[in-house]
Amino acid sequence: MKIEKQIRRKILSCVDSMKKEILSTSHYIHQNPEIGGQEFKSSARLMDELARHGFEVTHPVGGMKTAFKARLKGKSPGPRIAFLAEFDALPVLGHACGHNFIGSASAFAGIAFERIMKHLPGELLVIGTPGEENLGGKIILLERGVFKDVDVAMMVYPSSETRMQAPSLAAHVWEFEFRGRAAHAAAMPWMGANALDALIQMFVSVDQMRKQQKPTVRTPGIVLYGGERANIVPDRALGQFSCRGQNYEELREVVKRVKRCARAAALATGTKLKAWAEGPMYKDIKPNQVLVGLFEKNFFSLGGSIEKRQERGQGSLDIGNISHVIPCIHPSIGIVAHNVANHTRGFARGAVSRRADEQLVMSVKILSLTALDILLHPSLVKEMRKELPGDKS
């Protein structure tokens, strides 16, 4: 126990000594926002930091140009713990979801072990996961075997409130293209088949679904293309809908209903319909309760506090897919006021605020100490795996 306390103090001291480096990295990524799949500067910055601190970095991985996998091996075999680093930004809004915070927290949680890992069993990994917002990068990397040697995965998520665990919605994005027939919209509109009318009718039908759907269901949509000029009957219209449900089973039913709305709209307007899935399906997250308990213990031991929870909805996360096969956590850390929502300019500003910087350093410490608990007590991994669906260990 005495040795364990000494190691904990060394980790905390190391993180404190790296504070300037941690914040500089976070602010650099924030100042250079890059959308999913194009995060060349951000991933390079994190890889440089990891390599400089003794990690063996492999890049690219999983066929994704900005994905990487960094390793720091211990003195002997043991738990293999992965910190997941996100670093993609949103179009126009930049880091309005605070992925500069996430990438920096995960990278430096691993770096905190630079001087002591040689005395510990196991292995630490920092996995750079591109395109959380638009590609579902973790899902792609999972399917391509990048996580096959991972026993435990963890990360933190900046938010307007602090929660040790939170649910997420299963989600799948679908695009619907209607094809009609062009005509002069004033002289001979009866000669045309209006594809935009079909898309608008679909929007109306999907909106009417809300009267009989559960509170966990979400079906927001946007028009990607609706025509060129008002005096031409549009012969093509393209819309995108984000279908979401509480879990995979509910999501399947949501998609079925949205497709029915699209088919009905095509039939009513005399147009033709083509539909396809855009990207992978995001599963609902299953936070591992043993892992949540370890994170929570370290959170409160460092003076963390949780304010009164405000009512808020749920988003969708690509770590959800990983949580079905690997013990995971995705706690949220409050960095802005409760009335500042993610995916807004206010949140983007808050992602490099003084409060965010303080919480970032704290998050690095909590992640590191949680990993240390697992490295020092390998039997915890077996306990965590008992929570996975179908696990027989």
C-alpha cells in the first residue's frame, strides 16, 4: 500500500510538471480545427508528444490516414489499457465539442507513466481515433482489428455538466434521394415531377411520427440539395436524416418508419426513391460499472465535485460500439455553464477557457490514477469482463 501511494504521488507530480505542455497541446489543436479524416496537424502534434516521451508510435492504422496507435510497455505482461484520443472538429464551428480537450487528456494520461511504466506490469496504449463526428472512427478501427489487443478503454468528455456515466443513443445516418422530371415551373409545371415536393412531404411525415414515438427517439434531418432555380421543377432532391433510438432494437424500428415515410412521399409525388446508409451504425454505450467505480473514487479523492444535475438529452457516441466488446468508460467533465450546449460557438470558446484548462489537468490525473489501479490489480479486468454481453470469463 505504501508503494502504491508513492507511485500515485509520482504520477500526480509528473502531471503537474507537464501542465504547460498539456495546455499548449490543447490550445494548439483548438487553434487548428480539422474535420474528421483530415486531422493531420492535430494527430501529428499528439504523435510527436507521445514519441518524445518514449511511446512507440504506429501510423497510420486501420486504413485511416490520421489514426495512430502508441505503446508504452511495462516490465512484464499485464492489463493492456487504452486511452482514446479524439481530435476532430466540426465544420464552421471548430472545436465546439471540445475534442482538443479529449485528445490532450488521453495522450498525457499515458505520458504520465513515462518514468514509472518500466516498474509496472502491463501495457499502456494511446489510440488516435479520427472522425468521431462524421466518420465513426472508433467503429471503423474496431472492425479492422485495431482494438483486438485492448483489455480496457477509457476517455473523458468535456460537457456542460460532470457525470460519472451517462447513456447515449444508438444512431444511424441515412440519405434519401428523390428523382423526378424537370419542367418549366411557370409555363408547364404539369409536365414535371417535383423531387423537392417529395422530400418536403417526407419531412412532414417524419415530423408527424413524433406524436407516437418514444422520448428516446430522434429523427432530425436537413436538405442537402433541392434544385437550382425557382423557375425549374427540381428533378433531384437529397435529404439526410439522423435516426436515433435508445438501443439497437429501437433504432431498427425508427429506420423502418423513416423509410416508409420516404417511400410514401415518392409514391404521392410520382418520383423515384433511392436510399442508403451514410457511415456506420453507432450503438448505445454500456459504461462498465467496475471501471466507473474506479474513476469515481479517483475523481473524489482529488477533490472533484458534482453540481446538481440539469435536465438534458442524449447524443450518440462511436465508443458505444467498443463498450459492447471491451470494458469502457466515457465520463463527462463540466467545463462550461449548464446553459451552454455542445455544438455551439459558446462551447467552442469554453473549450479553451480557464475552467476547461483546470479540468483538463484534473482529467489527466484521474485517467492516469484509474489506469494505475488496473495495472496494480490485474484481477479487476476479469471482474470488468463479466459485465460484457455473452462473456464467459
